[in-house]
Amino acid sequence: MCLSSVYRKNADENVFLCKNIARVIPGENEVVLYDLMGVKTCIPGKIVDIDLLENIILVKEETE
């Protein structure tokens, strides 16, 4: 089973948001995540990178 950790991409560093993510649903202005236990988390922004070897998902908040 492959579970991923989610980080927010910032200019200086990547900030940890959540772990054990089993399902990802990208939306127009948010990313919906479900962890191993089925807990739903909504994060504003868009996916900028998914590294399946490292099990990392990077999300960047959209600024207008």
C-alpha cells in the first residue's frame, strides 16, 4: 500500500500538512484529501508536484 504525505510549497521550504493520504481529488481551487481512515481534508490551492517514489504531494496556494 502506498500512502503519501502532503506539503505546502513555499518559497523557502515545504511545510508539512498531513500524512497517510490514500486518495487525492484535485478541484479547481482546492485539493481534497482522504487519509487511511477515510478522514477528509480540504486544502486550498493546486497540486504542483506528485513524487510517487518519495510518496510526496506538493500543493501551492493560489494567489490572485
